[in-house]
Amino acid sequence: MTESLSRFTRLAMLLALIAVMLWAVAGCGEQAGEQPAEEPGEGEAAEEVAGENGIVIGYDQEPQILNSFIQGGDLAATSDMTAGILQAPLRITPDLSTLESAYQPELAESQPEVVSEDPLIIEYTLREGITWSDGEPLTSEDARWTYEQIMDEDNQIITRVGWELIESFETPDERTVRITFSEPYAPWRDLLATAILPKHIYENEDFNTALNNEIVGSGPFVLEEWRKGQDLTLVKNENYWGEEPALDRITFRFIPDTNTLITSLEAGEVDFINPPPDIGLIERLENIQGAQVETAAGTTWEHIAFNLEEVDNLQLRQAIAYGINRQQVVDEILQGEVPPLHSILVPEQGDFYTPAWEQYTHDPERARQLVEEAEAAGAETTITFSTTAGNALRETLQQVVQQQLQEVGIDIRIENTAAQTFFGQWTVEGNFQMGEWAWLASPDPSVTTLFSADQIPPDGQNYYRYENEQVTEWLNEADRTVDVEQRAELLRQVQEQMAEDLPLIPMFQRPVTYAFVEGLEGPEVNPTLAGPFWNIEEWSISR
Amino acid sequence: MVDQRRTGAGGGIESSEVMQAAEAAGEEYGKVEGRTQREIVWRRFKRHRLALISAFVLILLYISAIGAPVFAPYGYEEQDFTRINQPPSAENIMGTDRLGRDTFSRVLYGGRVSLMVGLGVGVFSTALGAGLGIISGYYGRAVDVGIMGLTDFVLVLPFLPVMLVLGSIFRFTPLTITLVLIVLIWTQIARLVRGEVLSLRDREFVQAARAIGVSDFKIMVRHILPNVVGVITVQATLTVALAILLESALSFLGLGIQPPTPSWGNMLTDARTTMTQQWWLTIFPGMMIVITTLCINFLGDGLRDALDPKAVE
Amino acid sequence: MLAYIIRKILFSIIILFVASFVIFYLVSLSGDPLQELALNPRVSQEDIERLAATYGLDQPVYVQYGIWIRDILLYGDFGLSFKQNTDVNSIIAARIWPTVLLMGSSLIFTLAIAIPFGIYSAIKKYSLIDNIGTFLSFVGFAMPVFFLGLILQLVFAVYLTEWLGVRVFYVSGMSSRGGGVIDLLQHLFLPMVTLSVVSIATFTRFQRSAMLDVLSAEYLRTARAKGLSERTVYLKHALRNALIPTITLIALSAVSLIAGAVITETVFSWPGLGFLLIDSLYKGDYNVARALLLITAVLTVLFNLLADIAYSIVDPRVSYD
């Protein structure tokens, strides 16, 4: 037995060696990647699945339902899946510099006309000869029916914000829509960027269930098949009223794990991915042979939030603002891919934006002084810092900030929890001192629900418990001001004042990253909620 | 210990096995008779060379984990932005991570967390499980029904939601994770021990002890416990390994120990997306998990052989 | 005996009731499914309250529980998914085939390797093959599952494909559209292997020790004494008895069929029940999570009960009162 044991030991060592070698191959297998493969496997499988003129998109989340109006349809997945199917009078483009460039006519013939500012009356005309994918004409009656569905009490509509201000929805003729609001409503374009649904198909169906698993629209593609848990496929709309799309077929494969998503592109199983920002993501994507990578600053912005009931000392907040080296933070976690953000709106929003937080440059000296003053006033310099657990980007940010603030005499304790609990309980109940999260921004610059004093939970999303009457007044006034110049002026005032009050410190815009195979043309980063597939009819593939 | 040998000789079933053992071991039978139980166990254990090596490695690991503040060249939170993502070098023998932290130091401190969670869960859930298992098996009837009801109940408790909810109440620290794992894991040991005790409690030596008026507590501790100590020890080692693996699995699901406190599990999870670029960030914590659980399993195997009264050599 | 079984069953039912409430309550504590909507600045608090009322989320927990358990007991209806606006039953039904496929093939793969190996190891104790097997099964135990999956993906799907120029295995998903059986197997292989490694380790060890127990039993000595050939002894007498404990273990591990592969399914994007569970928990799709947990609980109790009863029948030494 002793003899066999020693043999066993030798064997064990050999096996361990093999295991380590295998591991090394897996770990630093770039050598393998560099070998010139005569017949690269890249793209092969994706091609097999999608056919000559189709693509496979790796997508990290499966939609729950396809109806984006009702509860469950709030995920980005729903709007991304239906981007090629549904159309709206206006569509959101990546050019946010003016409202008119951000919202461009899609089903509407031209930019809507503001007939009167007070009372606000908007009128637009639908294009001539547009049809649903079944060939039936798309008319103003469909637009009205869609509005009626949103207002129908029996439907589980997610939001009626804006819609409830509509006093009358008139359709003078088949192509004209005239909307009268009960009070001026500046973000009215958002309502016109909402899809129109076909009345003749869903008229007699239950709106809460009929559009969950299948959907009919007027766009360049139609839904072919949704294999739950696996993939969803679109094919070319044979009756499309516009220019024929280049692609015949688009398959969305659902791959929830980011790492697997990237590996799938690497293995050539998918042609396009848009993974969420992560540490070292770009570097990894750029290492993939034959992949193109595109990235841009998005309109979702990360920020450090204060619960003003807990961190009520302004000097302490200023100390934190001066103590954090925001440039270093973005350099650390995103390799400087995006610059630090200086406001609660994004620069892409043109006139509405002003870099109000620019004054808070890294100044540890000043920060230390402010900490001392705050301490003298009795402020607690140990602060807990919370965010959603499992998000590497945020957790790294916390650790960098923790280190930076330690140098100016502020002790940061990190306490995180699952996103569910963080947004479901902590922010709502005010169970945090300093937090880190992101807001999704719509191209329209209204931020009233976030910072107005009458929006403190449970009434709204002012999780900062920020109460400034002046700001509240400006915000509400801005929402009622249809004139773009005046509205921009009010919102710039809001930003300047908030930079003084410091209920939050903006950090950066989340980068939006697309990676796709060579030969795929057309993807153009759209940082807004309109998502990557806003121009899917222009995509083409050559293998 | 002495009791167990007596049982071995007196019990109906074991006697035949001792005979077999004697046959198999040939002339060794006589020598065995002259040793104490402890000597026999140690002698058998020593022969399992891999288990011996494993025990040695584990002791080293625990020493380095406990002494992490002494051995680690840097603090686990110490960031150095001039040295980001460096491969292993003389200065940082396991390289540095995305914040310029020294991987070697983090592996040591991470070991502290992982090994302590493992040991804590192993010891306490085994103690709890074994205690309740013995009581349940020994008393039977209502006590048994009650305790087994409790184990059945814990068994059906949904592991993930419990973690999710408790995580939102207590926040995840090494201590709370250990506690939660103890509460959720002890049942297996309890069931196993109870099963053993059920077949022991009506045996001659227990009946004899009862007849001469030995108290229940004494019977359980002095007569029953030594007979199940083998099962318990082996199970305890396996539980340590299980807890270390569970911690890493929980980290993967975002429910593990929260940064900046390192654990092997969360280090491995954090680094997995950059595995092809910064291989040193996955290999070292990954290796540590594999080596540790491997050693624990070998140790358990060695103990099983050494403690098994029926073992044929 | 009968009395014992009846008592045990009654007891199990009580446990299940308590557990069902705990499950219901715990899941609802894990966060508010509608509050995530609040992240969208275009959703107002009134919108959220209105939706809460439609789903009955504004009722006290015990009322919600009462309705939930009544529908399950009376109609076998697990309620409505908050997120998918469809009944939970059909959501779960859609995931059963992928789950059974993955679990079933993994079980077959496991047994096909573990049983012969375990038996061989026991017969040829301490042989070279026994030692290799022992070592490998320990390594199998020691690997974190997600890590193993990651390595397999890189080696067998990325590097192997690049090296061969032909795809053999897939990184993710269950099947390609319009793919046949071969395509399914190409997708199935890696998750199946990942899932099997730990169980192969367990079953091999288990089978080995069961066989060792049998080999030292007296009836085998008798069989040998009768002059039967070694082959007959092993195959006819030993094997049959050594398989009984393995079958018990299979029955007990059947519970993990429901959600035992959360991590493997996540890593390989396999559309099974385990992934559905974690996904619904994170998304706050309460009723889906509750249904899966309750089903798991029922099966756990059921299989334990069966094991208990079997145990009491098989082992006459165990007395019950």
C-alpha cells in the first residue's frame, strides 16, 4: 500500500501539472488567438443561423413582454426588440444638440407645428401612403386609438405623465392630428416619440394581454418568432412603406451573463453586442480579433447622491466635492473613456446644459479646511456610502472615492445591497447617507420629478430630500414653458443653484459600447434610451 | 475512546468485521490489540500520505491567513494608481489589480475571510447539527419529531431568497455570511448523525449503561458521541470545503462578501471578465480555492479511513 | 409502522404550510417589484400606486398569501406574473423541457461514468485507475462551478474553434433556430459537462464505497465458497446490491432538478428553471419565484418522506417507538 501511495503522489503531481497547464492555456490563450487561422470560425455559426443576409445580436436581457406601454414592458429590452417593428410620429436620434435634431420626423411628414403656446396646441401630419405590415393604411385614427388605450383606466399603463394633460385629441382628417393640452407642457415631444399601434388589429382585444407575445407595427421588420428563454427573430417587412432594409433577418439571442456575451462574440456565435460598461471592457473587446468597437458617452449619468437629512452640513458636502478627484475616478474605472460630468443634464443637450459643477476641481487643501469647519459645527465625518451590489463599476468607484476622501479626513464606510433592495427600500425610505446610482435621461431635459421639493418620497423620486423652493418653482415653470430659449434659461438657473446646494455630485455619463464583427455596417451609437437599434433598417452585412 | 474499542469487541456486527480485519491484516491483529484507539487512528492516518500533506498545507494556509497583517507586504485596500494591472514581478509577486492593489496581499487577506468562513461554518454547523442529531436520535418520539420537523423546515427554506433578504437586513460581512450558512447547513449533519444514533441507542452497551443508572446526558456524551465521532469529523471537513465553495458561488450571484473586503470568491468573480488579459487576477484566488478545498477533501478522506472502525487494511 | 408513516405525512403537510408562508413572506421582503419603475423620471408615484392596487400589492401580506395559497390548492393556479402579464404556470411550463434535457442528460452522463468507475475502483482498490479516479473526483469537488464553466467555454468554444476552424461546441444558448439534434448536442455538451463534474465526483465516491461494503459482506463469501466465478459474483450478486444505495441517492438528488443548476444555467444562458428562479428574484417577479420555491419545497419534503419510509422498511434495526 505504501508503494501505491507514492505512485499516487507522483501521479497527483503530474495531474496537477496538467491541470495548471490547461489553466494557463485558458488564462493567457492570446497566443492561440494570434495564430493565423486559415479558415477562421468567426461568423460562421452566426451566418448559419441568420442566413446569408441576416445577423445575430447577442442581447443581455430577455424582454418580458413586447407591449412597452404596460407594466412589464418597461425594460430597455422591450423597446430594443420592437425598435424595428414599431414607429412613432417622431424618432429619437443621437444628435441632441437641439430638440428638433433630437426628435426627427418618422411617421410625421415634417416637424410638428406649435399652433399656440398657451393653451398649448400641437399639430402634425402623417406621411402619405404609410401602411401597417399587413398592408392596411396607417391613419390618424390609429394615433387616436393609441392615445385612448393609454388613458383607458382598465389598462395597466406604466405612466400617463403628460398624457393626462391632453384636453382634446382631434383628427380633422385621415392624416392630421391636433392635440390640445390643458396647460403648457414643454416635454410634449416625448409623447410624439411614443409608438402608434394598429387599431384595426387590436381594437377588440384585451390591451393587457394581446400585445405581450406578438406585435404588429409599421416598421421595416416584422416579428417572426420568439423562442422564450432563447431568442427572438425579426424578418423583413414585405409591405414596408419606406425604403427596403438591407438585412433579411435579425435574431436577438438572450445571453444574460456579460462575460458569456463577450465570449459569444469572440467565438463568432453572435455578430453584435452592446455590453453594459464594465472595468476593462473596452480592452477586452479590442483584443477580440476581427471585431469593431464603438463607444460614446451615454445619456445615463452616474452621480454621488446625498441624503440631505443625514448629511445636512453644506461644508461637509463641499469638502467631499473638492476632495474627490473626478478626473482620476473616470481614469481609474473607465480608462478615461468619458470625461467627468459637470451637471445634472448632459452636454449633448445643448443650450439646456451648463457645466455648473465645474467649480469643484480637486483641491484637497481646501477640502481639509472645510472638513475642519464642518467638524467644528458638529458634523459627523464618518459617512456610509451605498450602492447596488454586484456592479463592478460602482463598487470600484466607491473604493477610489473612499481612498481619496480618506486623505482629506473623511472616513467612508461602504455598505451595499442588491439593486432590488437599494431602489426598492433604501432610497425610498431614506436609509442611506451617501449613495451612488444613475438616472436614465430622456432627450427632453425635464428633471422636475427628481429635484422638486414636492417630489420627496413617497410622492416622487427626490431621494435626496432636496428642498429648495426657488429651484422647485423654476422647475415647475420650466415644464410649463414651451419656448425653448426661456426654458433653457430656467433650467440653467436650476443647475447653478443646485451646484451651490450640492444635493449631489455628478460623476460621469455611462459609456455606451457596441462591438461587432467586421463587415457589419450601420451601427451608430445612440446614447439615448432609443438604444442601438434606432436605425436598424440601415444596417447591412457583408461576410 | 475506550468505550468505542469495547463496543467494537462486544457489538454483534463489529465482531465479525474484526475477524475479517484480523484475517486481512494477518499477524498484525495481535499488535493492534496492544494499542490505544488514538494510536491506531494516528497510525492509520499517517499512512494516508496525501492526507498528511494536506493537513500540513492547510495548517500553513491558516497560519498565513491569520498572520496576514504580518505577512502581507501591503494593505488589502492600499491603492497605487501608478501600478495598475501589473503582471507578477519582484515587487508584487502576484501582480496588481485595476486599482493598483497588491494581489498577493489581497489573497492573504481574502484567505482570512474565506478560510474563517469555512472553518466557522464547519465547526459550528457541525456542532449544532451533531448535537441536535444525537438528542433527536437518542430520545426519539416527540423530541425526534420536533427536531426533525425543524430540519425538514430548514431544508425546504429557499436558500437564495433567504440570502437575499438577510443580506438586506444585516448587510454581508464575513460574520453574517457565516451565521447564515450555519443556519442553513446544519441539517444534513443532523440527519446523518440521527440515523447513526437510531441504530446505536438500543444496542447492548447503551442499554447496559442505562440499566446501571447513567444519566442520559452522560450516555450521549460518553457512549454515543464517540461512536459517531468519525461521521462527524468527516462531515465537518466536507462542510468547511462546502462553505468556501458556497461563498464563491454567492459572490458570483452578487450575494457574497462585499468589497473592498476581499474574499477568494469575490476576487475570482470580479476578475473573471478580464481573465484573458489579467490572468494573474483569476489564477491566484482560483488556485487558492481549489488547493484549499482539495486539501480539505483529502484530509477528510484520510480521517474517514483512520476513524472507520470497520476499515480493512 | 403505518401509524408512523401517517404521522410523518401529517407532519410534512404542516411543515409545508409553514414553509409556504415563509417563502411567500421572504420573497415579498426581498424588495418592491414596482419601485424599480421609479427610476424612470417619467413614471409618477401615482402611477406606481395605481399599479400596486391592480396587483393587490397594497393589501396586507396575509391577505395576499391567503388568496395565493387558495388559488394553488383549489385550482393549481400559481397566479399572475407581475412582469410578464401571463400566468405563472405557462411560464414555468415553457422551461421544463430545457431543464429536463440538461438535468437528464447530465444525470445519464454522470451515471455512465460514475457507476462503472466506482465499481472498478472498488474491485481494483488502490490500483492506478482507482487512484487517478480518486484524485480527479477530488479536483471535481474542489472547482467552483462558474470558474469551471468559464474555462470550458474558453478552451472548447473559443480556442478550439479558432484552432480547428470549425465549430464543435457552443458558448451559450440551447439551440440554433432550425437546428437539428446535432446542433442541440453541440449546445448541450459544455453545460452538461460542467454540471456533471461535481456529481460524477460524488457518485463515483459513493458507488465505490457502496461496492466496498458489499464486497466485504458475508453472502459474497458464501457465493465465492459455492465456487461461482469471480465474474458471476461481481455482476450477479455484488453489483445488484451495490446499486441500491446509488438509486436512493439518485432519488434524493432528483429535487435539484428544479433549480439545481442556477450557476451553470447562468453561465451558459441555458433557458432552465434555475435561471428563471434567480432572474425572477432579481426582477421582483414575485409569483414566479414563489411558485418555483414552493414546488421545490414540496418535492424536497416528498422525497425525504419517501427516503424515510424506505429506510424504515429496509433497515429492521431502526425502531420508531
